[in-house]
Amino acid sequence: MLLEVRREAYGEDIGQFSWITADELRNFLRHLELNATSHVLDVACGSGGPALFVARTAGCYVTGIDINESGIKTGNRAAVKEGLYDRVDFRQADVSGRLPF
């Protein structure tokens, strides 16, 4: 049931938690003109669905940070499963303080 609701709401479900659609994100990425040497920082990445989508679509590097340890573990497992572990890195961080960079 949840998958059906997500498909109806988003069309293409990329794990997003905002109301941006996959097509809107693709259009946004075109404007950014990302390439294989670009590096994107995804703040409050959750479990990483959109970050993985960005890496797959643009071919760039992505670092996702979030305070939720479970989301970070889920994102890193997904990166390995999708063969994107060399392009995507998820790290636990509290953005109310200094970032770990």
C-alpha cells in the first residue's frame, strides 16, 4: 500500500521525502551542469535515495550527511548494493555544529 501511495504521489519513487519529482530533480541537475568531477553535499540526506539518484544521473560524487544513524547505515548499504560506493558516502553529522570536512 505504501509503495502505491508513493508511486501515485511522486510518479517515479527515488526515495524522496520532499515533494520534488524525479523529473524536477533531473531538470535541476541539468542547470547545475554537474560532471564526473563534481561533488555534491546533501544535507539532511535521510536514507540517501535522492543522493544516490543524483550520483547515478549526473555521474558525480555525493556526500550525504544526516543526524540519524539508521538513515546513514541504510544509505551506505544502498550505495554498496547499487555499486555506487565509490561515488557516494554517507556520514552521520549534526549540522548545528561544525561539519566534518
